[in-house]
Amino acid sequence: MGTGLGIIFKDITVTVIFILAIITCFLSFFGKVKYGLYFFILLIPLVNITTKLQQFPLGKDIGNILLIGMTIGWLVSKSLNNEPLFRKSTFNVILILYLFFTYFTLWNGTFYLGLSAPISTLDTRVQNWKNYIIQPILFFLILNNLRNKKDLVKLFIFMCLAMFIMDRSTLIDIRNATSWISREKFHSTFEWLGANEVSAFYATYTFVILGICVYMKKNIWKITLWILIFLNSFCIMFLYSRGAYLSFLTAFTFFGILRKNIFIIIAIVFILVSWQNIMPQQVIQRINYTETEGELDESAGKRLNYWQESIEYFKQSPIIGVGFNTKPFLGSGRDTHNLYIRTLAEQGLIGLIFLITIIALSLKRSFQLYKKAQDKFFKGLGIGFIACIIAVIIGNSFGDRWTYLPLGAYFWVFLAMVERGNLITDQQLADLRIVKTSVTKGSKTNLSHKRIGLIKDNE
């Protein structure tokens, strides 16, 4: 009886989500892009739900339809309001160039593999390229369509809701596991991605939540975020990913240094010294399972082989690589388990320069927001995203945590929030300078009204 009711409830839930998807498509198409963004970004990591939407008409393409609707709505709303399509941003030029470059390398890979032209949506490589470029496109949609802090806060709430839903699925996987060896069955809401990817998601984006949380006033929202941080951290521990452990600990160390919090540093040192006494036994077994009788374990040994294989392809075309998403079709047909080496093989030195530049600029802009923001939400967003980027840098040394949409998209979402936060903060600081200048010139009243109007638009 209970199982039957559960199935009915799930069917009703999926139907409601599909109806909401149709509604948000229409709203986005007619210029209400922010509602499409809230809905789309909520569903990105919930692959298990989007898969169920395929049972409905056009359900398989609902994400693409929503994305097209948001893009059209963006163009229409800017045109009707006589506003520039792109807000001024550090990332505009480099991301547009990078999008063109990735498509160029897609064609380059087609020639290298001897395949037909990459123009069909049925082409696996075209699908993978499309899913990858959705991420920087999301950056542009958020930056140019969310107008103020309230919009960004709402977006953040939807992302936290998605993580709570993920936690439920992940905890069920952990509960059903008999040992860390059974981690191969851990998928959470990602469906086709495994434990390493799920744990990388938590180890990366939990820091943005932590950053915002520590700067919040004590209220129910702060308590809710602490609960989410605890659940995410618990999931990291029992997903048994050594790469996630390292990236989380490294990013946490940087977070403590930036906050100048001696208690965080002491806690990290304590964990490093006595982790074998405080960690659960299964976690200790997983960490220690790196060598067997002096030889690398199977997982680590295979990675070295994949890296050597990829370096050989890089040597064939060191400038532009052998082509976007060609590695699955070459040699062992396996991922390199290292984003930087895969980028060298597929996109060459130019691709790696693009990647490093994007990451470096992301660090710069998040640090700028952290240092200059007076608003607590933006200050927490800045410091949290710095730690998030550190986790991204470390995590991608152990696998590709960048190109998969469910795993990498939130990086671009938070990056857009950071960039929008910088623009809002710059405007507020400029308004304050105008007011100070006006006071000295005796025009306090009129310019103060102007300042109030400008700040209201940005709050």
C-alpha cells in the first residue's frame, strides 16, 4: 500500500514539474528570463528528475527548449528596453572567443577522427559540445538578466534546495552500502556519473554556502545553511573519494587563512595529525588503499596509463590538440582522469591557456568582491567562491569535473553571481562617491535622491 502511494506521489510530482517547465518556458520567451533561470538551475544536478520528464511530449528536449526560450527572452527584453545586450564584464571577450575556439576544435577533431561534419544533433560529440557550452551561456544569461541582489539571493536559494534534494538521494546510497567497495553503485541524482563526481560536487560548492553562512545574521536561514553544510560534509566523508578529501581540505585551509580564523587552522592541523583516530574505519581503509604490496592500486595505476596516452596525442598537435571530445574515440577510449592533461590532448596549449585564464580571472574577481563588498551576502559569496575555485583546481587533477553539465554548471552560476555582485558593488560605491562630492558642493538633497533611486535598483 505504502509503495503504491509512493509511486503515485512520484508520478504526480514529475507531472507538476513538467507543467512548471512549460510555464517557465513561456515566461522566459516573453522576457521573464529570471524565472526560467531559477527553474533550470534547480534541475541541473537533478538528472534523475529530468530523465523522468522524457515520458512527456517534448520532455526529452525540455532543457533545450527552456534554454532557447531564455535566450530569445533575453534578446527581446533588451531590445524593448533599449538596453545593451551584454553588461560590461571582465569575461565577455574571453568567453566569446573560447566558445568559438571550442567549436573550431570540435571540427578539428572531426577531421582527425575521419568522421562526418559535426552539424547533426544526433552526433555524440556535438551533444557533448552543446552540453559543455551551456555552462558559459548560463553565465551570460545570469549576468545580463538578474538585476539586483534579491534576484541573486533567490537563485542561491534554488541552488540550496537542489542540494538538499541531492543529499536525500546520496544518503540513501550511503545507507544501502555494505562497504566502501560498493561505492561504484553511488550515483545520487546524477544517474550516470559516479561517486567521485558526486563527492566533487559537494567538495566544491559547499564552500560558497559556508562563505555566505558565516556572514549571515543569526536566524532560521543561517541554521538551515549550517544543516546543509553538515549534510554535504557527511556525504563527502562517506562517498570515499580521495580526490574530494584532498580538495575539500585544501580549500578549507585557504578559507581559514582568508578569514584569519585561528580556530579553523587549529582544527585542520588536528585533523591532519590525528585523522586515523577520529575518522570512521571505512574512510581510513579507503585512504590507505593507495598501495598494495608496494604497487599502485588499480585505480591509481590506470590513471598513469591514461595520462601517458594523452600526452602522446598532445605531442601530435601541441598547439590546438587533436580535437574537442576526441579522447573517448582514441586509444583506450577512457577519460584521462585529469582535466589539464585532457585539455592539452584535445585543445592543445591554446585550450589550456584559455582554461587557466578563466580560472585566474575567476579568482581575481571573487577576491575583489570579498575585499570591497560592504554587503554581507556579497562578501560571503566572494570568500566562498575563492575556496570553491581552489577545490575546482585540486579536484580536476583527479578527473574531469569541468565539462559535465550536472557537475560543472554551478561553477559558472556562482561566477556569474560574483561578477554581478562586483558590478552592483561598484555602482553602490560610485553612488556614495557622488553623494560625498555633492555634499561638499551644496547639492546634497537632489543628488541624495538620485543615489537612493540608483541603490534601490541594485539592492
